[in-house]
Amino acid sequence: MSTETELRRALQRIQAPDELEGLRRAWPLVRAAFEAREPVAWQRRNQWPLLAAAVVVAILAAALTSPGRALVGSVRDAVTSETVKPKPALTSLPAPGVLLVNSKNGPWRVQFDGSQRRLGPWWEGSWSPQAKYVIVTRGHRLAAIDPNAKGAIRWSLARAGTVRSARWSREAGDRVAYLNGRQLRVVAGDGTGDGPLRQLVGPTPPAWRPGGDRELAFSTVDGRIELVETDSTKTRWRTDPGEVPTQLVWSEDGERLLVLAERSLRVLDAEGHRLWATGLSVGPSGAAFVRKSHRFVLIRFSPATGRSDLVLLQAEREPGEARFLYSAPGDFGTLAMSPNGHWLLVGWVNADQWLFLRLTASKVVAISGIVEQFGGSERQGPLSKTFPSSVSWCCPASP
Amino acid sequence: MVGPGRQERAWIRGAQGGSASDLEALFREHWPRAHRAAFLVVQDAAAAEDIAQEAFLGAVRNLDRFDRRRPFGPWLHRIVVNRAIDWARARSLRRETGEVETGGDEFDTGELGNPFSEGIAAGLASLKPEQRAVIVLRYLLEYSPGEIAELLDLPRGTVNSRLRRGLDRLEDILDRERR
């Protein structure tokens, strides 16, 4: 048999891993793009109106309407920086609430009227439940500061390891979980009663379960996810090992947990059972739940095209059809849902912009020059290093 | 390059007229080979899926401009293979600049477990992306050298030399497998 014949036969037999799964994943996206397309003659006649229409199509009613009736489409190539003229400064937020922005120069508070205040030379911060305090870290120090009193320190403590990823429990606000090196610790909201919860854990920021009785999810070094009752230190459940996640995201009702890692997403129910999982391309990632819903927005990066997409999925037994919300070249770096659930803040790293996407109507607001607005400059390094790493938008009313 | 079959022309006409089911038929018909071709060139399952998906999205965006007297496959494969080459080149560049690279996925050599398939897979991995692309176009997708030259916008002599060098390399590997 000739080499050519052997080669032909061998190539016909080789199968790419996940070929059918890939087909299953790709088809909803292709169909969404198909449903959003316009006939060419019309498109040529109406180029500019099309851009506006693309924005309308993009900014999805889908987030808040039923999947079957949602008006959704792919707006690849249509909605980019060229179609949304950015404003040069953040003069106000599009929805009530207050932002906590973690920048290279420390955490900042941004109020509804756009006023900004740097909260001190801390490395990172996160809100207390009603934004009354911010829990901050720097080196070996953990502190609770008052953003309304020029960042005055209410209490602080120091630990031997590097302290980071502090998270205040949302319900009563009476517990703070944080990482001290590889140790997971919990301290009362007034800075008393500090103690270890687990001696060796993964690097993932812990996540308090909303509505739970002081229940905290964290990752182990082998990528298991564990839910622990912090008062009794008892483990409620623990998953099988997996990829160590970068982010744990609870739904507002505490019934779903997203386990987001560099190359995978696992969706768990409140008992730690896996509902579904999917592989992801290496690249920027992030996820945020739509308010009062089990649907969530996921950043999907495509290395082949260098584009980031925002897609809407559901944390149910099936992921449902992925629905495009937005697409742009480069990296999306952060997601934050407004307290009223109507707006999604998206950090567009390469463009040095924040995009506010209106989920219930047809509007995109872009703000440029984000790095500079939060004390950074080009001299500090590339945008990937200087763009604010996270934003949280406080505070949703209780569900 | 043969013209499209009656069935494919009907699917394209239906899709251009707005039929999602015709588009789905076209997608299901062409996905496996597009995905496999991308995978054989980039040798990374996630990237291959992205490339195939992006190619279909590009095809959908331009569906109305498509001349349905022409076959759909070459149009799609041109996008897939060119993007796959770009991706593989970019990966090589990242390796040169020392960026962290995740491991590629293993080939699934099919139910028959043909031992030569494994050798071929390893042999393909040792070729340059441009050589892999012409091998895949020739022996998986069954294009003639002239058609490959047209798809990749290359002189026919370049295609022939890449095919020859790729085949020589794979022949060496197959010879070792036979022994």
C-alpha cells in the first residue's frame, strides 16, 4: 500500500477529541448569528442604521426575557469601539449604587454621581454587605475601613502569611473569610475571634453562600469545592477533584454555584452536585449572574480570533442555548451587575474602556481612559497589567 | 473541484431564504470535516473548535453573498485552514517568546485503533503548520494540488513542494512503524 493511500486512510480515521460535543456547543451560536443576520441588499442600503440596530439586537432583552422569545443576536463585527462612541470620563453611573474598583493603585469607591475616592494604599478590597465598610488587605495586614470617613481604619490585624481575598458574609455581615498564605481563616465582622478554618486550601477567593447559615465555599489544592459551616467547621459537601478555579460565583438565592477555572466551567447546585460542565479556551474569563435568576453571563475568549464574547447561559440541568450578548476584539476583564439588575458593567481591557450594557433595552454606554481615571498611567505597564482587575457594584436589595 | 450536489444547493437556497433547518443540515454536514481539519493543523481541540465555529459564523454572515452554484465546502475550508495556519504560527511565536503553553490534546485514532494512525498523528505534529495544512487539504479533504493553491493563494509549485516534503517526512515515520 502506498504512503499516500495509508495517509488518506489514517487521516479519515483520526477524530478530533470532542468532535460531537463541539458540534453541539457551536450550533446554538451559529443559529443565533443566523437569526440576527440581515439580507445583503438591505444591509448595503442601511449600513448605518444597521449598526444602531445591531446595538439594539445585542443589548438583549434576552437577559430578562424567556429564552424562547428573547430577541438576541450575534453582533460580531457590528458592535465594536467604532459603533459606540465612548465618553471621555465617568461622570455618573447609569444605575443607582456604588462601585468598588480594585486598581493597580489600590481600591477606589465610585458613587452614583461619578465622584471617586481612593481608599488608601491597599492591594485589594471588597464591600461589607451594605457598603458601610470595605475589608481591605495589603501584605500581611487585613483591615476594615470606613469609606465615608476618608478610609479610616476601624480595626485591623496582621498575620504571618500574605493576606488576601477577604470576603465579608453578605447576610448578617458578621463574618469575614480570608486567605492567609494557603490557610483559610474567618474573623468576626468587628475584628474579634480570628481563627483558622482550614490549614491548606486552593488559591481561589472563598465565597459565602447567600441565604446560607454562615456557609462558605472554597477550593482545595486539588480543585475540589467544599462547602463548610463556619461555626461548626463541619463540611456540608465536597466535590470530586477538578481544575483549581479562579472564581466561585453564587447565584443570588444560593442555589447555584459557578466554578470558573482557566480551562473549564463547572455548574453546581446547592448540594454540590454537578449540573453540567464545559471546557473553555485559555484566556480572560469571568462570570456574573443575572439578578434573581439562574442565568448568567460568561466571558468567552477565542484564541483563534482574539475576540471576547459575552454569552448568556443558564445554571440548570442543561446550559441551554448560548446566546450572544456582545462581542469585541481583545479581552474583557471584569463583569459587575448593577444592583437593580438592569445594567452590566464590562471591562474592555484592550480598549481601556468600561462598557455599560443595558440588559432590558437597547443601550451601550462606553467610558474611555479607565486606567488613568483610577490613578494609572501608560508608564506603569501594558493595559493587561494596569486595567482595574475587578469591580463590584453594591448593593442589591435582599432577594 | 466538483459542483455541489442537488441536496447541498437546496440547503444553501433554503438557508439564504431564512430556513434555520436547512442551515442546520448544512452545518451538520460540514462540521465534522471542518473541525477535524482545524484540529489536524492546530493540534489543540479547544482552538480547533473555536476556529471551526468562527468559520461557520463568518460563513453565516456572508451567506447572502454566496453563489449557490459553487460548492460550500471549499469556501468554508479556505477560512478554516487559513485561520488554523495563523493560529498555529502564533502559537509557535508564543513558544519562542517563552509564554506558558498548555498541553495539546491527544489524538483519538478511531475505533479501529490503526497503529499507523498514531504514527501519522505524531508525524503530522512534527511538520510545520503550512505543511500540515496542505497534507490535510490533500488527503483529508481530497483537494487537488491546483485547488489547494487556489484555496491558500499560493503558487502551485509551492503546494507541490510542501506536499512532497510533508510526505517524505511521514513516509519515514510510516517505514519505522512497519518495521
